[in-house]
Amino acid sequence: MNIEIWVAYFSATVIYSLIPGSGTINSINNGMVYGFRKSVISIVGLQLGLAFYIILIGMGVGVLVSQSAIAFTVIKWVGVAYLIWLGIQKFRENTPTNPVGVPLEISEWKLFSKAIVVNLSNPKTVIFFAALLPQFIDPAGSHNLQIIQMGATTIAVDTCVMLLYVILAAKLSYYIRSPRIVKKLNRIFGSMFISCGALLAAAKA
């Protein structure tokens, strides 16, 4: 992959990562509620889900999934149900009694596994990359090597963007730990998760 093609792909990936979605909402919510350190675990989970889809695309399976109405529908409705469930959980979440600036406790495995499912339950991810990656592959070069290069670029960029969201959210959390504000934030994030589910429900292959 020459540098011009890589820069073009890098730019497309930055735009993709910056566009708010369920992964972004998940990262911001975790940064505000659980702090930076534990939120890093959830970012690893997001990237594992993303890596899984990139591997599928590299194997050619991603194209089949993106063109299969049945596969798209199954993944979509699983994602819709999961995102709405996450939204309902945020509405039901108890208001914390922690001192100002002290993050809430949660198991790292729960954050990690939730993040994986958030990314895997969005069929738009596989459709986006199934359409994007082939545009940057040089037929004269090694297919596998180029997929690895683009996959590594995607994960590195998305990790940096999610880390930025988490850092900003964790910093902001020091100023908004009053029970009244936290309750409102829970409702906001709950509404955002449910909205993502509604948008996904309206999506077409």
C-alpha cells in the first residue's frame, strides 16, 4: 500500500471514528461513570468487535454478510434489542452516592463484554467496511498484507478517538457528580442508546 492510498484510507477512517454512534456513546458514558482506567477496558472490547468484522471482510465473508438480507436482518434486530435494553438499564440505574470525582465500581469483564457486543451488534459496521476496504486495495499487491495494514490503521485510529472521548468524559465527570445531574445524564444516555436502536431498526441493507 503506497503512502497516498494509506493517507486517503486514514482520512476516511478518522471521519468514520469521529461520527457519533453506539460505540461513541458507550465510551463517553463509561468515561463519565467509571473513570478513565476502567473505560480503557471497554475500548479494547470495542476494537475486538471491530477486528472481528475486519477479519471477516478480509476472508471475503464480510461481503457475503453485507449482501445477505437474512444475515443483515438477524444482526440488526439483535443490535436493536441490545441497544434498547442498554437504554432502559440507564434509565433504571441507581443514582450514585460516591464522593465527587470518585468513579463507580463495575467489573472489568462486564465493561469489556458489553463493548464487544455493542460493536458486533451493528451490521452497518460490516457494510461500511465491506464497501470501503476494496476501494483501497491494490490488485498488484498482497491482499492479506493490505487488509492487515488497513485493519491495524482502523483499530489504531478508532482507539485514539475513543480514548479522546473517554479522557474528556472522565475529566468532565469531576464536575457533575451531584445526584440530580447524574440522574439527568442517565436519562440522556439512556435516550441516546434507545435512539441508536431506533435508527438501527430503520436501517436498510
